[in-house]
Amino acid sequence: MKKLFIASAIAMMCLSANAFAEDDGYGNDIPAARTEGTVDDGYGNKLPANEPEYKSFDEARSSSNSSNDGQRPKSLFGVHLGIGYASFWDYPTDKDFEMFFGKNEWSGVSMDFGLVFKYRINPLISFVPEFNLGISYFMEEIEGSEDYDFLWGAYKVNDTRTLININVPLAIRLTVPFVYLEAGARLNLNLSTSHDYEYTDRDGNNLQYYDWEDDEYKNVTRKAEDEWKVKTFIPSIMAGLGTTILINGHECDFGVRVFFDMNGIEEKDKFVIEDDRSDRIKVVKDETKIYSIQFVFNYFF
């Protein structure tokens, strides 16, 4: 009986030791598992090998995160591409103005491509400037332009405008779990413009003619008598959101942005209307501005 009691006591001691052994959640004792680098802090992060045991999972996660942040570069260079929809806002609604230039039924495409730089101020906030070449294309169908030509048949006329600029977005980015939010300003240096009338059939297909000199088909267009002239420097505000993922070990941003010009773009921002019958003169202020919505892709090296 005495031997049975002693054996039972020894068994209870062994069971007690195993019951209070520290386990990593995968059936491995902490000391041995830590040597192998398989200890988990409960949040999917592996604890460093051969370090003192943490008092809590929060301490373990904090240490693991700080270690990862230290490995992330503070600054990154990359390439930027943005493309999306563009149009005008704050367009004059004066009836006489609309009679000459039409209503604000413009729609178009905005595209930017260039370089991007990301500087991490801290794990949450980054400064992200860019240097881009921008191209914007706008078009509207001229109301009442449908007509018929014995060579072309039925046709319509579209008023088209193109703007080329260099733009520098300056964004402050807040990175939160899964997404980032950004806001800032964009400086636009407008370089050149063009203003044409394009002729299409009733289905919107460009009318074409054969150019014997260049030996190719070209769209039927006509230069506007008064070129579209814009101011050289225009500031914009911007806001956006997106997410950052790793592709082959490189950070990539996928997001969407909106831009709104803060100043009118028209160089001639006053339109004078004279009425010969009544000697009436009316001045219409043209404060037309550009806005755009772009999908954004950044690839960092």
C-alpha cells in the first residue's frame, strides 16, 4: 500500500509539471520551440529565438511589430500611373454664354504618369510627392451640328480640347489597417493646348479621308479659329484612398483620387456680349475649372 501511494505521488508530480509547462499553442514547449523560431504570439507573429519570455501577448506583438518596422525602408522611389474621368466645373450658366459655347456637357479622360517618392515620417504617416506629365482630353457634341454631306453622309461635329501639363501632387498619407487615406495639393504647370472640331457619323465613329501625301487615313478635323488658351499655373486640391500590397517583395499602391482646380483655367476669363439693337453690353465671368477622378497605381523599387 505504501509503495502504491509513493508511485501515485510521483505520477501526480509529473502531471502537474506538464500541466503548467508553457505551450506555444501548437503542442510545443516554449523553450524548445523558441530555439526553433516557431513560437507564436497569438497574432500570427513569430517570437524571436533565444530571447527572454514575454509577460504577455501584447508585449510580444509590440516587440515583433517594432522589429518589422525597423526592417522597412524609411524612403522609397517608384513609378506612378493615374488614369480616369475628367470634366469641367464652375462653368458659366449664362444663357447668352451657352448660346455661343454650349452647355457644360463636357466629358473626357485624364492621365498622369511619372515618378513617386514615399517618405515615412512614422509608422502611420507618410509624405508622398510625385512628378508627373499630365494629359487631359475633353469633348462635347455641338448642339444642332447634325447635318448631311454628299460625300460623308450624315455627320455630327464634336468640340475637342487637349491640355498637356507637368503636375506635382504633394500628399500626406495616413496608413491604417488594410487601407490608406491621403490628402494634399497639386501644382499644375500648363504647357500646351489644342482646340479642334472633329467630325463623326451619327454612331460616333470618326469620319476619315485618305491623305495621299502621307499615304494614310486621317480623321476629318478642323482647327478652332480661337485656340483654347489657359493660365500657366493652376493649383488643385486632392484626396484619395487605397491599399498597399507586396508584389515580388515590392510595395504597390492601388487607389482612387479626386482633384479639383482652385482657380479658373481660362486665360480670357471675361466674355463680352454686345447687343447692337439695344447698345447693351454684358460681361460674363468665365471661372471654368477642371476636376478629375483617377485610378492610381504606384510601383516602388
